[in-house]
Amino acid sequence: MAVDDAMSGYYERSDEQGRLGTDQVELLRTRALLAAWLPSAPAEVLDVGGGAGVYALWLAGLGYTVDLVDAMPKHIAQALDASRRAASPLRTAQVGDARALVAADASVDVVLLLGPLYHLTESVDRRRALEEAWRVLRHGGVVVAAAIGRWASTADGLMLGYLGEEPFPAIVAADVATGVHRNPDAHPGWFTTAYFHTPHELAAEVAAAGFEVDGPVAVEGPWPVHANLLGGAAKQETALAAIRRLERDPSVLGGSPHLLVAGRKRI
């Protein structure tokens, strides 16, 4: 995936490798959903836009054969370093573009798109990424695609006070109206160039690429549930159980900061 200057600068400054260590809700929920959707190991997984390899290395540890692709050289260097120290390393990790994968046709069982769709602001580019996932998957293979919810910046603005800072109100208004999020002043708390999906839109894009869709599913749940309640085993299970009860409820799906959809390549 080609990375614009704003996106490249954001990821150079930020610690994507360590982020999920502080957001246990997103980490644990994504792992649980992947465990439900993915075929059993050993299967071949292509993690596209997999960052520093947080999910890729976890899957390798479960017995999957995992290849990682990411647009940021920094992330690939981090993933390779972690892989060298892991008991179950990645097979490969290389810089690449979600819209033009080097993998051969029908060569993998799983494609993860846990980042590319929300960094491709043009619908034609998101379609190309999904078509590439279709191309490299074997018949019956599974793609799991992530999106940031359309109202995520509204939630952050309300919870973190950003709506009192200019020009954040205008940024939020544009997000809601168009789905395209931009952070022209590179404010450290306001993310970077992205596309924010509605739940229906995410499912429709995956279906339009030919996949049989399951979802969308809320990763964190609606905003109040997103509070990080994970302060021990009992609190952790209370929070996760609350999210599971709501994960497919259409009336609250849009309130989740992240959404996941699984798509199966029809046999």
C-alpha cells in the first residue's frame, strides 16, 4: 500500500508495536474473533497491513504458517526482529502494497486485512485490496477485514475533550459527512489519513468483491463498554462478556471504534 506523507509521519512517530499492549480490549477481542473465523492450524495466513506483527506472531505461535506484508519499512524491521526472537517465527515479512500482492493466485488459506481498508480513502483502492485478497485465497479461504467506525472521531471528541480544540470540530464534521478523516496539523491524538466505514458499508464492500459475508461484528462494543475494565480475570471476563452480548446488535454496531467482517471465498 502506498503511504502518503501524513500517514508515514504518523507511524514513524507512533509506537504501533506497543499500542495493542495498552488496549487489551481490542487485542483480546480481535484474537477471539480470529479464533472463531480462521480454519484450524496448520493453515497458511497472509497478514496484509499487519504492522509489527502482533497478530502474525501470535498466529505463528498457534501453528499457522504466516507471511506478513506491510507498507511501512519500520514495521517490517520490527516484525523481523521479533520473529528472530520468537519460538515460532514468521515465514516471511516484507514491504508491500495491499492493492498489488506478490503472492500467487490461490496460494493461501487466510488473508488478514486488519489495517489496509481504513487507510485507503478511495473506494476503488479498497475494492482492489479486496480483489487481491480474493485472488490469492484458495477456494473456501477466509478474509478478515477491519474498519474504523464512522463515528470514532465523534466518540474521541466527546470523551477526550478534543471538540474544544480547533480545528477538530470541522474534522469530525467531515468524517461524519464523507468518511474521509484527515489530520492536517499532525496533532498527535487525532490519528492520520483514514477512511471511517459505517457497518453496512463495510459488509457491502466485502460482499461486492465476491465474498460470502459474516458480520460485521463490533470489536470493542459501544462507547461505554469500550472503557478499559480489564483489571484482573473477573473484571476482564465481565467486560468481554458484555461486549459479546452486543457484538452483532445492529442498533449499537456503529458505536464500536473498530468493526470486523469475515468473508469466505465461495467454493
